Amino acid sequence: MSGSAMVLPPFHPSLSLPTTIPTFSESSSTSSISDEDDLYGRLKSIQRQCEFIDIQEEYVKDEHKNLKRELLRAQEEVKRIQSVPLVIGQFMEMVDENNGIVASTAGSNYYVRISSTINREDLKPSASVALHRHSNALVDVLPPEADSSISLLSQSERPDVSYSDIGGCDIQKQEIREAVELPLTHHDLYTQIGIDPPRGVLLYGPPGTGKTMLAKAVANHTTAAFIRVVGSEFVQKYLGEGPRMVRDVFRLAKENAPAIIFIDEVDAIATARFDAQTGADREVQRILMELLNQMDGFDQTVNVKVIMATNRADTLDPALLRPGRLDRKIEFPLPDRRQKRLVFQVCTAKMNLSDEVDLEDYVSRPDKISAAEVCNLVALSL
């Protein structure tokens, strides 16, 4: 060690050791640890949220299964209720969300419960509804056409009778075309003149003079909807059914306007009112009052025309005959000599007659016979 002694450099006061030791590596390590703690905390929070969501999902699945079973049970209950024969009734008014008043076909009104499966918007006054056989609960709403015996004549069902197939009746043809066809095809003419078109037409006269046949020709020559009913069809077994059918007729006509309503043999429901002693007579009078109300109440802009035919115009109620309901009354008398000649010509137009047949001999006879009897006579003579 003597030969290689270490020599230290001289000490200078300006060269002093630093008083603080740098801590760069320690601060970086602390920051990294803090970030890892934050990420770990977030991870644990997300894991807890996922576990909670999984629990919620399991709960929702279980609840969905329970609700599905409840729905199937309710549907089976509804099917079971509707599988038994149901009673047809008429909805009167809504009392609250779950109850209403209905009229049964037996004539009584009931305060009933309304099934929760029924759309409340379909429950309108006079709507046909299905009632439970025992509890009378309202379980279904029938469509308007389901419980109605009234229907339109389709294009294929329209009679193929034209005006030329009717012998004579020239005046009657002109009058019915003016009263029924013209208001439907040229309604603006009445507006320009400033008058209301006729609402209804009455065809009256002896049987077999062409009243119904002329109505068939009107149905064939117009594109309007045609509804044909017979007066006796309105007389039903249960109370209230007849007036309801009258409302159905005019409702159907309004929905398919322009339309023509033809009521044949109207004297079955429109005889003059009297002090009725039986329930049947009172029901017929209620049908008449509903008919009067519908004829006087429907809007003229709807283009609905009414044609009625009868053999007994003298028995009809005066309220029905007044202007405003039946504005035109067309008489169909027994044919005179000229009319009989035209009827014979129409009835024999498609027949092969020999030259020896003298139709004038039949025409000149003074017997008062109807057009139907003329056609029957021609058919029997062959």
C-alpha cells in the first residue's frame, strides 16, 4: 500500500453534496399503484352491476313465464266461456269502465260486467253483443252484419228486369224515374232549382199490376245499392227485434249510399195506429214508429231513397203518407184497353204464335184483369 497510496482531490467549498435525494422512481411507482387501484375498483363495480343485472334478468324471465301462464289461463277461460251457447243482447249504455247496461232478447235490461278483453271503443249504443248464458256478463261484441238479416243485393243478384219488359205503365215509369233515379244521378239539378228531392215513393194498386216488377227495373237500371225487404220480415218473435231491424236497414243504406230501400207489402207494419190490446199489436206499432223516425230523420245528403209497395193504401197510417216521408204516390190501376194490348205484346214477344191467333179479340173484351192475369192467360193458352 505504500507504493500505491490514493490521493484525494482538494476540497472546494463550492462543490457541496446535494441535501435532497431525487425520488423520481418512487413517485412513478406510487402513480402506477393508484391507477391500478382505480381500475380494480371500477372492475369490481362493473362486476357487481353485472351480477345485479343478471339477478334482474332472472327475475324478469320468471315474471314473464308467470304472466305467460296467466295469459294462457285467461285465454282458456275466455274460450270456455264462449264455448257455451251465448245469449244475444243489445248494448244500451256504458256505466263505468267495467260495467254497462244491456237489453236481452227477452225484453229485460241488465246491469252487467264487461269482459276485460273487449275493446271499449266497439261498445256503441244499439250494438249487438254476446252475453254469458248464466251471469249475463258481456263477453263479445258482434260485428254489425253478423246479427242482421238485412243484406244488399249484389250485382249478380240484381233482377234482370228492364223497363221494356213491363207492358204499359208509361206514366208510372216516368214518375218513378223522376222521383228515384233522377235525384240519385242528377242531384245538382234539384240544388240549382232550390228544392229538396223526394224522400220516398209509394206504389199502390190492385195485386198484379206491376208494382214489384217496376221496383225490380229500378234496381236493374241504377248503380245504387239496393236493399229489398218485405214488411212481414220486421215482425219478429222477441220484443225490440223489429225496430232494430228497421235501424239496420237504414244504417246499411247510409253506409252504402247512394242506396234504394224497397219495402214490399208495407201494410204489414204500417197500418193506422189504434188502441192495441195485445203485445204483438204494440210491437207492430213500435216498428211503425221506428220507421217514421228513420224516414223523417235521415240526412238528405246521404242519397237514400225509399220505395214502398202495397195493395191497401187505404189502411196505411196517415203519418207515413204525409209529405216529407212519402212525397210521391204512384197509382197502378188495372190496365185499360191500350195497356192490355201492350201487356199482351210483351208477354207474347218471345212466343211463336200462328197467324190464326188474334190478340185483339182478347184485348177488346171488357173484363178487368191485371197484367199478371194477362201473362198467366197467355201461358195457359199454349
